[in-house]
Amino acid sequence: MKNQNLFNQNKLKNKLKQSLLQNISLKLFKSIDSTNNQAKEFVQKSRLQKNEGKDLIIFAADSQLAGRGRSGHSWFSSDPASIAVSFLFQAKNNIDQIPQITAAAALAVKKTFDFFDLKTDLKWPNDILVKNKKICGILSELVFDAQKDTFVIIGCGINLNNTTFSSGIEKIATSYYLEKEKMIDKNIFLAKLIEKMNFYIKKYLSGSRDKILTSWKKELNLVGKKIDFDFKNDSYTGVIKEVLDSGELLVVSENGHNKKLQSVNTSIDYQSLAKYNNG
């Protein structure tokens, strides 16, 4: 069982198509602070050929000691049973559209779980849920090098073979193992995730952004739903009219006022979806 929770360069490469291997670079670690930090340092320290001539560079660690989530929250992934991975790619065009790249990443994660027969739901703005419990968090970051070239880092923390969680999160977190009652080799899972991430990132950057966002909105399944939400430290109830291409939510509150909600200052109570909308 232990070997299923450890990355192995040869095993991972054997699960990837040769055509894909030629365009990616794999950097595996036993224990690091954060895969996103490693990707960021790579960009800042490199001079020429920052992407090593590859379309995508992957940083993955058996144990991540200082993982971060949205709004500065911690993502606990020191247990090798989980996956800590970051995808680094250079953004050469349409920089203004990059912030919504998380939608492509979320679809890639969901499709990976689909492949391994686990149904998941997308939670606005950047989490993956199973039965309203978190199984994956995504953090995208835009970084610049000394020459002002633009790079994007997509970090994923995935609960894979975790059998237990700390008392602070055990009621809101789940894992592939807890849902399927079986282990999965993290090399096999990551290989499929790399394939899906590469596919969706390339689609997003090569003219299919609108299609990606349409699919993402459909998977969110929020339009027309009544919700409770916190906005700028105040609590409200309203109905979601639209998910905008910017990722913002257009909501009509109970007093009839329209509100445009951004993820930086809004938190949705997902329990209220079931309460108001019959699940």
C-alpha cells in the first residue's frame, strides 16, 4: 500500500503517452514547502529557456508542508496519501483571459475523477466536492520573470488515499479512498490528470475559452438557485441570475438589489443549496 502513495518517476512516465512526454518536464520531490512555491522559484531563478523547451512543467511532491489555498488559507497535504501538484506553463497571448484558467483546471480534475469512476461536483470558485465534501482545491497564480514574461501556475491539492482527516476538517473533507473504499496508485492518477490538464489548458489558450467556460458554468449548476452567502462580512440570501465569464456571480438579493459577487470577498453556503433547492 505504501508504494501507491509515493511518486515514482519511471512508473509515472510509463503511464504517459510518448507524444505527451516529449512536451512536458516532471519534477518530483519527497518533501517540500509548496509545489506552487517551487514553480514560482523556478520561473524567478531561470534565465533562458525558462520552460526547458517544454509546453508544461509539473512539480509534484509526496509531502507538502506549506500548501496554500484561496484567500491565504492553508491546504494540509503533508500526508503522502494525498497529491500535491502544480502545473507551470507560459502564457504568451490573451493575458487578460488568464484569471479564468481555473475553470479549465477544474474541468480537468473532474474529468480525471470521472475516468476513475468517482462522480464529483464543481464548487464555485475553485473546489471539487463529493457529496458536499471537499476532495480537491485549486489555486492559480500569475507570475512574471525579470523580462516580464508571463507564467501561470495551477496548483492542485487532492485527497486521494487518505483514510482519516484531522478533527478540524473531518466533517468537510473526503478522499477517493473514503468514497470508493479502495486505494489507487497516485502515479496512475497523476498520469491521467497530466493528460487531462494538458488537454484543457491547451484548449483554453488556443481559442476554446468560451466553450470551456460554458462547460464550467454548466457543471457549477448554480443559475436560478437560491443561496445563502456572505459578502463583505455581511450575510445575505439571494438567487443566482448568471455566472459571468469573469467568474463573478450576478445575484438578486431578497431586497431586489443586484449584486456582482467576486470570490475574493464572497463565500457561498453550499448547504443552503440543498435547503432551498431540493438538493
